Amino acid sequence: MVTIINKTRKYKINKSRIVKLINFIKTKTDIKKANLSIVFCGERFIRSYNKKYRNKDSSTDVLSFPSGEQTYLGDIIISIPNVFKNSIREKVPYKEELYRVIIHGFLHLIGYEHQDENSFMIKFQEKLLKEFIDKHD
């Protein structure tokens, strides 16, 4: 089960599309029964979490908090304004960038790490993104 919480008033979230993306990622990563939550928020909210849990007093696009449990993967927090900024900076559609950060957060929940843009995790993330968009958009 995917619990989706939208803490923003300004942005609409297509929950069914996000659930479809999460189910796609679960299939591709061989994750069977695992629950998680995704919180969509603004910059102040994610900045406070980034400061509290990573000791970084700055806003970011996505944070992941793995639970360490088998049946509950953990929580993903996504700053919608930062996703918009990323999409403009990278010259990609907003929806594509949103999918990218969701995939990124999910991969961190299941133990993937990255050092740079050439890491296996980032390449896998981009492969999943392309495949999902090709099949579902």
C-alpha cells in the first residue's frame, strides 16, 4: 500500500499515477509486499527535515527515510517547488522530473546509494524512468 499525503495547497497530485509508478518499481526491483508513504510538501517543510536529519540547512528535492522493516519500506518526502525548479533547470517536463525523484527516493528506501551521476543507482533510475514513461505515458 502507498500512502500519499499532499501537504501543499497549491499543487495537485495524481495519486493513481503515482501508485502505478510505485507498483511498476516494485515489480522491477522484485519487492513484493511493501508499504511506504510519500509526502509532498513545500520548501520550508523539506528544509526543516534536511536540517534535522542530515544537518544541512538547505532545501532539497527528495529525502528518503528507510524503516529497516520488511513490510514497511519507509517514507519519501518530496518538495514540489524543487521538482518544478529541477524540471526547468534540466529542461524536462515536470511530470518526468516528478517520476524521477519518486524513483530516486524509492531506490534509497531499498538500500541503493550513489556517489555521482555515473553510479549504478542513477543509471538504474534513468532506465526505470524511461521504461515507465514509454509504457505508461
